[in-house]
Amino acid sequence: MRLAPVLLVCALALSGSALSGQTKGRSDDRWQATLDNGDYVWDIRLVRLDGESLVFRQADTLGRVPVGQISEMRLIRKSEAMIGGDGGAAGGAMAALVGGDDEVYDMAAMDFAARLRQIQQIFLTHPPATDFPGQ
């Protein structure tokens, strides 16, 4: 009988920490850009558009890539394996391995203006973090 209140307190504490993690900002958003030549710029955080270039942070370094060379942007979703339910842990792990949870913006067939508009839309949908210097 005394276990129920303890479990309730634990559940509330866990849900509170999960909610606070969702409101911390976008510094956990990790992106990958695919370039027209097939190269990748991966594990980046979006910073801003600067003229015709996308400015990104990779580790502690700021970099830039011309918007006209970006053929795909991919938001790499954090994956969590849930035990039980639909597909169990194996199903969640497989989705993570193949990028099934990723948000993909295919810009290969777009001209420069459309690519620029698409990246502007990405910034509206996924505002960059402001918690690092050099922005």
C-alpha cells in the first residue's frame, strides 16, 4: 500500500524531467546536409543563413556551406527503444539504424531560390539554439 505513493512521486519526477528536456531549446537538434557532389556535412547544429550560405556549428567550430550545393537536409532524430508495444525494442532499434525517425527535406530537384526558401522554412520550423558563442 505504501508503494503506490512512492511510485506516483517517481512517475511525476520523471515526467517533469522529460518535459524540462523538451523546453531547453534546440541545441540537441542534429542535422546532416547532403551536397550535390555526394559529400555529407554531418552532426551539425544549424546557426543561421548568411547571404547564400548556411552557417552551422560542428563540435566547437562554425562552418558554412553554400545553399546552392545542398541537395538534402536531414534532422537526425534521437531514437528511444521501447520495450513491448508495437514492434518492441527490436523494431525501434531497426528504425533508428535506417533513419526511419529522421525528418528529411529533399531539395535535389529544386533550383537555388527554392532551396533557399526551404532552408528558411526549416529555420522557422526548427529555430536554432542561441546558447553557444559565435552566432
